[in-house]
Amino acid sequence: MTVTVAAIQRHPLKSHGREGLDRVALVAGQGLPWDRRWAVAHEAARIRAGEWAECANFSRGAKAPRLMAIDASLDEAARRLTLTHPDRPDISFCPDDPADAARFLDWVGPLCPPDRARPARIHTVPVRGMTDTDYPSISLVNLASSRALGERMGADLSPLRWRANFWIDGLPPFAELELAGRRFRLGTATVEIVEPIVRCLATAANPATGERDADTLGALSAHYGHRSFGVYARVVGDGAVAVGDALAELP
């Protein structure tokens, strides 16, 4: 059985857009470069400057589904982020610049429900991405699992719903959930699978429109008895990963 990387995605501003990549360089102990580099803290957030914080402190697709329709493009050298959304004009800004950050908050405000805590500021941690895990992680989803769930639901589920870093093809459906504690060669990097990803309501939103149109959580519970989809992993050995590279278990 050959298992390969079908796509690589990063999310420079947590919950606010995704960007496809052809290849990445992974470093042991770190997440995917520039993934969740920034996050949007809402007005009720309880966070400290420069520290990692739980996802409940940030604007995200579980509470504001229209955010799921954002696409992103990052100019790493300029630290400049461009976002697009079907219902908003394009915006290009530097998240670290206070004036630019204020422009972004004005831009994103209409995409957030008025009865939820409003986006208030951009939060960042220099040494790691603002992942949903309290350790630096990368995320992998199995395309066979996405197809199987879609067939159960009678829906064509875009893998973008899962907001993962690596889309893997070649595994049986949901086989990834049994891999915790095992090490794999991903391209030339080494990763260790840590745990399944327990999903939230963000996955119910269509990534093309930002409208909730699929009961993904209900379907996972009804058909599989859980709400897990995809896995978190740690990078334990440096290396490069490109689309088309293999995922192979290490002895």
C-alpha cells in the first residue's frame, strides 16, 4: 500500500484563510512554518502577550462560520498577508503593524455574528504557531475518511473543511485514528502521531460559501460513534515534504 501527500495547507492567520503549498521544510519540535502564526483574539479573551492560549480565546469558524470561506496568501519576506472572501473586498495587510491590524479588524467585522464576542486584536507568539494543541503540532487528514463520511451523508465534502496541514491519500478510511504513538517518514521528515483531532462546529460550514450546510459532527457520531477526524503529530526529525511524497511507517 502506497500512502502519499495529496496536498499541503497552511493557515497563517488562525481560522482566517488557508493557503496551498507545493512543499515545506519541517524542523523537529516545531509546527508547519507560518501556520497559525497569528490569531485574532476576541474582546472576551483571557490571554497574556507572547503566550500560547486555548482556541476559545480567538475568533474561529465554530462561532463565525463565514470565516471558513476565506482564502489566504502570505508574502513571508514582507510578512504581508492577503485575504479574499466571496462577500468582502480583498485586503492586504501586515498583521504586526497596528494600523494594518485595525484595517483588518474593520474588514473582518461584518463576517462575525453580532451576538458573539467581537474580534479585538491580533495575537502572536514568536516561538510557535497558535495551534489548538498546547504543544507545537502539525495535522494530517485522510482523504479516504473524508470520502467515506461524505458518502454516508450523501454530500461532497471538501477536505478544506478539516483545516489540516497535510492531506494523505492511500490509507483505509479512518485508519489514521489508530496510529497514535507510531512514527512515520513524511517526505524526508520524521513525525510521531500523537492523538486524534476532536472536531468542532467549524466543519459544518462550506469552505466555498461560509454557510453551514452539512451536519458533520452529527454524522461522525451517528456512523462512527465519535467526533474525531484526522490526527495531530509532532515533528521529531527535520526534513522536507512535497506534494506527492510518501508517508511510510518507520520500524
